[in-house]
Amino acid sequence: MAQQVPLDFLGDLRRTHSCGALRAANEGQRVVLMGWVYRRRDLGGVIFIHLRDREGVTQIVFRAECDGSLHGKAEMLRSEYVIAVEGLVEARTAENINPNIPTGEVEIVAEKMWLLNTSETPPFPMEEHVDVNEDMRLKYRYVDLRRPHMQRNVMLRSKISLEVRNELYSQGFLEIETPFMTKSTPEGARDFLVPSRIQPGNFYALPQSPQIFKQLLMISGYDKYFQIVRCFRDEDLRADRQYEFTQIDLEMSFPQEEQIFQTIEPLLEKVCAVAGYTVKAPFPRMTYAEAMQGYGIDKPDLRLPRFWPVEDLFPADAGLTREGLPLVAIHIPSTGALSRKERDELKDYGRERGLTVYDDPKRLERDFPGVVEKVRERTGAGENDLLLLAGWRDEPKGQRPEETVYQACGQLRLYAGQKYNDRHKLLDPTDFRFLWVLDFPMFEWNDEDSRWVAAHHPFTSPKDEDLEKLTTDPARCRARSYDIVLNGVELGSGSIRIHRQDIQSQVFSAVGFSLEEARAKFGYLLDALTYGAPPHGGIALGLDRLVMILAGESSIREVIPFPKTAKGTDLMSEAPSPANERQLRELGIQLRRPQS
Ligand code: ASP
């Protein structure tokens, strides 16, 4: 076992450079590096070590002929040992230059080496391109976080947070904290509850968002608020969901939608620049209705072409779709001719979602001469592209039946688009297409409870011209809400809020809260609205998703240092875990057997 240095050893020794910093220009300098042994090649008389820290790696050379005892010490180094090295920067000979690392033109000829700590053999390879079982990575997260791609992701996240702060401060926003131990907030998920010890039987809820508090801050006159804030929602976890996640949350007094967009667009331009990408505002905008009619989804991925309603091009009795429901032409570029099997797959996929899919343009041409030409004109589909028609022949379904059809078509479009991406290559992850989607419906129908629920949250203002529909036609009442979407991912949502108590009460009643319920849950907000509430509005962006996309990852777990598994477990600390009897007693809690 190699000799370790005393605990107080670091006394005088100072790191002069990070492992990723050295270049040809440093040649001849005496440097001290500290880091982890990443790779080790032992060629007998010469040992090469790649020493790694968060900035990168540098090659260290130990030559037996120069210093036998130092070389002997280097022989004992193993993966992930922590060392300090002092030596001279030397240029590598042309044939030894390593173009794969930024420091590849130089190496350090070691003169002294200190072993700061040993390491168990890491539970998995440290190389970034080796696929490692995710449970192992999460169990040994502290080792996993040391792997170069995780270090890049975590550093990118930090830079993005800083840029967000800089930009919002420069736009006159104040960073203000809001409580974590609070009362239920209505973002539509389950709350996490925290029992109160000194008020047994009472619970705080962790905030699903700071929504009500940020509105109260506007009522209190703070004008422009932001916070990079943790939110807590007890809902099923997926690649883009965690119980606790981070929002860039903001709120402004006296804005129209336009001011919110003008706040967010430069912010996103700058954040993308930090990640090395150029995006240009203004971002395109479309209404929710347009998004549905063109993409069948409220978060369109603009990298694939839209689809088109084409029922008007066919004779009224064509029978391809039910009367009153759309017939949709879906166009995916450059797929080439598909085999029978491939076409059947698409038809089956559509059928499972209620669609009747027509995949044979020749047959359509035979049955409806001249029409396919017009469909091609409208969609822009060429001979080498996939062109599908989809209609709905069953009973209409849902509160907005045409949307049910569009949604199914939207799924088919994405399915086909993703399936043939290797042919058209349009889904380039670095082609960042931001989009604003506006004027969402105020309400969504909740089948389980048979009632309308707020599509965004119940503090969202209806559009002035739809105020009456709050009671007469809730299905068609539109809200002053907006989403910012990036490549098919909802990055953030916001709205202009209700600032009048009478309207707020009407909306509560539209979503089925009695006056008493509304008062019990949100009485403080209803009261606050009567004390000079200014018009206000805001938005919240998911920081995890934003960093995920800019880091080129497909799960937010890759950009959250300590995430939980899909079952909500922290594999490292093994949370959640039982509370002990004394804790439960103090909290006045008696456990019931879980109901099966
Ligand atoms: N609180 C909302 C959310 O979490 C965002 C907003 O309306 O500002 O989605």
C-alpha cells in the first residue's frame, strides 16, 4: 500500500493549474496539479497517468530512468486514487500529440508526487461513453458525478443559473424567496405533506410552485419578482419528471403577454449562448387552436412539418371521416417508399388510437381523381415523402371531438417522424426551435371526477371576450395563458392572472369549488385581491428540462446531481425510510396498514 501523506499535509502545497488548463504555451513551466487517477498505462520503464479534475485531464509521465523511487510510487497508483503532482510541462513530440484532449500537445514530467487518498476500485468504468446500469450509477452517485459527462452537465447547469440571474437582475427583477412549508397550492398534482409536531394532526404542504406567493408579492408592490426555486409534486416519475424539480419562476405587475415574451426571449437567447448555441428571437407564436389543427398537440415540434385538414378537398360524401370531424393529411419528408409491413405498422398505430388511416395515394387517386394532387399542393409532400390520410369513423369522442381526432393524428405524426428520422434527419437535437403557444382553453374535462378542472391553474385570467363562456360554454372558454415550447418539450407555462376578486370567485365556482371550499383553501388570496391588486402575470420555466436539452441529454436525471428513481427512491441514502417510533409519537402519527 502506498504511503499516504499526513492529514495536515496540504499546508503549503498549492495547486497552480487545473488538469484541463495546460497548453503548448505552458511549456517549460513548473506546475502542481491535483486530481484523480483516470487512466494508467504502465509500459515498464514509463508510466503514463491521465490525471483528471472537473476541467479535464492532463498526461503525467513517470520515467524509471529519471527517478526510480518516484516511478516505483507511481506503480502503486490505481484508478481514482487522489494525488498531487509537481513537474515540468513538456511539449509532446508530433507523433505523441493526442488530438482527443485539449491538453494533448503537452505532458507533465513528474518530479514529485503525493498520494492524498486511495480509492476502492470504482463500481463501474469512469469513461463517459461506457453504458452503466442506472441503478448502479445512482447508488454510487458520488462516483458517477465524477465522470466527465456528468461534470460537464453539472457545470453547464451552474453557468445557466448564473446567466438567468444576471439577465433577470439586468432587467430589473428582484430575487425573493417564498416558503417551502406552506399550504396546498393548486398545480394539479398531489401535495407532499409535512406533519406539524406542535400542532398534532396539522400538516404543511410543500409548494407545487410559488404561484400564490408570487401573486401576493405583486399585490405587495414588488413589481418584478424571480426565483430559481425548488417545487414539489407527488406524481408519477418519468424521464422528464422528478418529485422535486427546479423552476425559473417569475412574475410581473402591469404586463400584457407581450412583456412576458420580451422578458423570456432574451433570457433564452443568452442561456443558449452559454451552452454554445445561437438562437434568434422573436420566437414564432401560434394559438392553441392552431397548434391542434396543425400538430395535434399543445407542444408542437416544429422540426417536422405540420399536418393539414383536407376534408374540404374531398366530395362531401367521400366517407373517409365522420361528418363534422376532420380528415387530416400527415406528411413526413424523405422516407422513400415504405414496405407493406411498414405501412401496416403505421395503420395499426393509428387504428389503436381510433383513426382510419389511408396509406395508398394511388388508390385515393383512383377513387377521387385529381384530389391527391391538391393534397400534395397543400401539404408540400413530394413523391419521395410519406403521405398519410387519417379520418375518424367511430362515434365522436371527448368534449372537443375534433381535438380528439387531431390528437390521435398528432401522435401518428410524431411516431412516423421519429421512426424515420434516420432517413429525413430532421429531428436534429441541436436545431433549437422555440415556439410560443397562446390562448389555451381555460378548462379541461376530468373524466374521473366528471368535472371541469383548470387547464393551467385557477388563477389564470379568462380572455375578456370569453368571460361569458365561463358559465355558458366552459369547453370553449379560452385563457390568457401561454407555453414556451422547445422541440416538442414544454419548457414553461404562464399566464396573465385574475386580479379581481369577483372573477376569481367565478372561476373557483366553474371548477367546482363551493364558496366555503374556496375560502378554506385560498381565502387569503381572495382577501388580498380586495386590497389593491394590480394586474399581473408571469411564467415558470423548468430549469431541469432546459439544461437537459442544452446538454443533449434525454433524461432530467442526467442534469440533477441527486435524483430519485422512477419509484421515488434515493438509491444512495435509501430514502424514503421508516420513521422511528419516537418520531411518530412526537408527531402524533399512528400508522395504518397500507390499504391493498
Ligand atoms: N405556477 C405555474 C406552474 O408551475 C407557472 C405560472 O403560471 O407562472 O406551472
